Amino acid sequence: MLTAITGINWGDEGKGRMVDLLSEDYDIVVRYQGGNNAGHTVINHLGKFILNLLPSGILREDVINVMGNGMVIDLEHLDGEIARLVEAGVKVTPENLKISDRAVICMPYHKMLDCLEEDRLGDAKFGSTRRGIAPVYGDKYMKKAIRMIDLLHPEDMKRRLKGIVDWKNLTITGVYGAEPVSYDEMCAWLTKYAERFGAFICDTGKYLDEAEKSGKKIMFEAQLGALRDIDFGIYPFTSSSSTISAYAPVGAGIPNHKLTNCIGIMKAYSSCVGEGPFTCEFFGEEAEELRAAGGEYGAATGRPRRVGPFDVPASKYGCRMQGADEIALTKMDVLSYLEEIPVCAAYDVNGKITTDFPIGEDLDIAKPVIEKVKGWHCDISGCRKPEDLPKEAMDYVRYIEKAVGCKVKYVSVGAARDEYVVLD
């Protein structure tokens, strides 16, 4: 079985929480794209963890975790992330963590260039996390990247690095007027982490191919959501990788395999980190109440998230792009403070009411069409069975199912592992 866990909206939907929950039934969890520009928050018996690079399955002792070839890996960040987990009692060894030899390394100069460009853009900035993601993916497709396999061949790595650093410095000094990066420092940085991570590097594509053929159950964990996909998202305010489920086998290293199913994750309301169109956005007191109730601050950056009501056009589009077979609806409990729950049921685009998600200028000018749904206005965090949920809560779930055209299978009513309801 090959299952993808993907985000339906702008990211931050609660994928890590659901991977942590569902990974109990899987043998392997794979991150297949992205870097440390987003975070998955997981709460379990060991404490609260924010994972930026590691698959969320790392918190289960009997699960093997894979960082796929579609990822870009900041080795310094990964080292710190592992150290925090080990300190908390989590096992992280080459036996339960395997890093693709084809994954690309996010270098210090990538982060430098990210910051220089965002500063240059000023008010026109894209809302980058300044962690080097766009520059490193750019280098990957310019064929000027260092990959994990290069760490195992130091002399070849040093020769390649020299040419790359010379090329990078043309931009750093000539375009931005900044101080050039040092080849010796970059070489020492890579050498340090080659010693640290050499034992973790392997042909993960071969490993996963053999695992699937032997009957192992594999889960693919996405970062961000459909609306941040480089092709199908709110371009140019997207990530620099493919966040959709169809890319999972490719980014994991087994493009010869097909997904069995896709579980789409979306919140019972909307949230968004960063710049770009966000039609359903709340402002003022209404936004502050929802942000406070949901603890809406970015797991990777700490930035306050933009928030709004559940967005039907965006969610319907996200379900289609992800090919979602079923939905996990997270943070239902957050809406318990409302007597009436607003929903963005459609968009008004130049006087035309539509539930289709537009692109380009139409998305920029779209206005939300708001409907109100009766709230349950009581604590639901103790619910564990469908019959425990108030009628109004179930009505809200059914409203969402009908609106997006996909069945809701899981309803999260809290952050802990056991705080969820499985629907029939």
C-alpha cells in the first residue's frame, strides 16, 4: 500500500499530526519534497515536537523514515533537529532514518541569496522563509547543486564546489554588492557534515522499491499544500517544489510505482502563512479571535498566520489537485467558541459568483461570498465516536463534504494522538 498524506490548502493544515496518528499502521514514512521552510507539529507522550525536515514517522520506534530525492536538505538544520529529538529520548540512527543519495544540499550561500533577494524586493517580496529554498531548487534545475552522494566522494565534491562557488560569487558580488562566500569555508562546512551523515546516505529508491514489492506499507508525507505547488498553486507566491500527491513516487525515488490512495488534510477553517492572494481572509478583531483560538503561528517561522473561514472554492480545487480519496478535517475544536460559523461558500469575480478557484488577476480581485452555518458552541475535545459529536458539528462536516465533493473520514478534536473521531 502506498498512501500520500497531502495538504489541501495553503499548508499548515495539520499533516504532521495526522501522519503521526496514521503511521501506526505503516512500515515506512517518506518525505518527498521541500526543505525546512515549513514545520509539522506533533504532540505525543514524549512532548511537543516541531519537525522541519524529518518525516513525522520518526516519532514511532518501529517505523523506518526516508528523506527522498525530491527534498532539499540544510545539513546544519538537520543536525540540530536530530539533536533535539535525541535529547528528548527519540531514536534517530541509520537504521530508522535513510537519506536519499540524490537529495540536494541547501548550502549557506543559498540562505544568503534568499535573504539578499527578499531585501532587494522590499514591499514586493514573495514572503520567503529566507531559508534558501528557491535558490537551491533553482541550482538543482541549473545543474549546479551539490547532492548527498557527493559527500561520499570528497575529492570530486571539492572540484565541483570550486566551480559553483566561483559562479555564485559573480551574483553575490556583482548583483547584490555583498561580500563573496569563501570556498574554504563552504568546503569545511560540507566536510563536517559528511562525517556526520555519511552513514545515513543510501539509494532510497532501491530500498523503497524492494520494500513495496515485499509487501511493506509506505506513507508519503507532503510539506505545505496544493495552493503552494509550483505548478498548480497561487504562483508566484508558492513553494519551489511540487506539493501534490502525484509527485510523491517521483520525489521518493520510485516513479515506477503508483499511489494506492491519498488522504487530504484540511482545517475546519482557513489559515495561510506568507504573501499572496487569500480571498477569505479575516481582519481585525474577527481575525485575532480565530488566530488566538487556533494558536495560528507558523511552526517553522513563528509568524502569525493569516486566518479566515473555511474556503469552499480553494478546498474543492485542492481536493481535485491532490486526487484526495478521503479527508482528515483538523482543528474542529477551535470553532467551538462560535455560535454561528462563517463559511466562504463562493467567490465573486467581477460580479460572477463561482465556486471554481481562479488564477491570475481573477484571483487577485475575487471577493468572498460568506454564508453562516449554525455552530455547536460547546467543548468537543472529549468526543471519540461519531455519536459523541453534537448534531451541529456533524451538520458542519456534511456541509463541507458536499461542498468539496470528498468524504471526511477523520475529524480532529484536539492536538494529542487520541483526540480524533473516525467517521463511518
